[in-house]
Amino acid sequence: MYLSDQFTNKHFLITGASSGIGQQTAWDLGNTGAWLTLLGRDLGKLEETKKQIGTTNPLHVISGELQDPNFLDELTSSIEPIDGLVLSAGIIDYTPAKMINSQKIRKIFEINFDANVLLIQALLKKKKIKDGASIVVISSISSKLGVAGTGLYAASKAAITAYAKVLATELSGKKIRVNIIHPGIVKTNLIDDQGIVDQENMKKIELSYPLGFGSTGDVSNQILYLLSDLSTWVTGSEFIIDGGHTITR
């Protein structure tokens, strides 16, 4: 049984599909004969993702904010039932403890936690997640570490990780699997666009990664495994994919 044989005519919903890990996953799944629904906030970038896939199977791109109740209701009402869900949308934040305020807390948690929880709730309520489906939650090794300035980001990722493990228990009766991936630093535009760490410091940070920084494809490979029938006995598990970074700390 090979991964390339796993996804033909199966329907997958991917959030954060306009860039980074979500986009890479969309590209990789698009080459397997899967049906895709891609979500993101930037319609132009979603259309670019769609063009680069070039599949003849159904492929829909939908732009909107999952924090918007009206958009969420419209999305989950219209979407066809799914065989898999990849929760890749999120934002990175570096705010020292003394600079945190209530508005910042709400912003980070609304995107990294609330939106994911409410999307799953709506999909379940409307019976849009098939029995035997797989849900993959993208967390972060930040939830395992204590890196200065990452308090809110790390807390939001720890929260979605804890939620996912409970969800795995709740959905096990329907053979729906829920697993969590904790990537280390991967080379994405999101890191560059934030402009938080200059290139000189990024080179120093990369030295703490025995295998160097990863690529989005390194993470997508694990996602495809967890979406496939090769992992039907895997649920509630956490996978650290960080080029060995955490073992050096």
C-alpha cells in the first residue's frame, strides 16, 4: 500500500492553504487524485495555489475569516462531506510578557484556537466529517519550549494541542482520528514576512537544528501519512518534526 494510492476521489479540507505548510499540503494532495477545498484569507494567493495544482478533480478555493460566524455557517452548510481536515491556518506572535494586553490575547487565540474549535464544531454538527476521517492539527514545538517572547503563541498552540487530544477521545467511536504535528522552524514566507528575526540571527538559530531548518515538504509528508489509511491505528498522538532541535535542549 503506497501513499499515492490513498487519496483518489477522497475529499480534503485544508485551512491556511494560501501559503506555507497548508499550501504545500494542497500541492501534494492535488497530485494524488484527491478532491480539495482550500481555505484562506487571501483569494489571490488561493487562486495561485489552485493554478499550480492543475488537477482535473474538483478543487474549490474559498476566502473568508473563520472567526466570522456568518462565513463559518455558510461554509459548513455548503461543503461536501470530508474524508480529512488539515488545520494549518494560524499566526505567529512574539510579544514579551510585559507588553501583553487583552486585545493581543484575543487576537492570537481567536485565530490559533477559537477558529479551529468552532470550525470542527460546525462540521460535526452538520455531519460533514465522515466516519473514519482523519483530522490533522498543526501545532508547534513552541508549545513544548520556553522561548522568550513566545508566551501567547506557545499558549495558543498548547491549547489547541490539548483540545485535539480530547477530541480524539470523543470521536474515536466513529473511527475519526485526530493527531497533532509540532513543526520546528521551516522555511516559509510567513517567517520572512514577520521580519521578527534578522537573517544573521536566523543563521545562528539554524545551528541549533542538527539537520538544519526544514521545508514545508518535510511537514507535508507527515500530514499525508496521517491522512492516509496507513495510519488507521494512530490517534491522539503528537509528532515532533524539527530536525532534532528539541533533543539538543
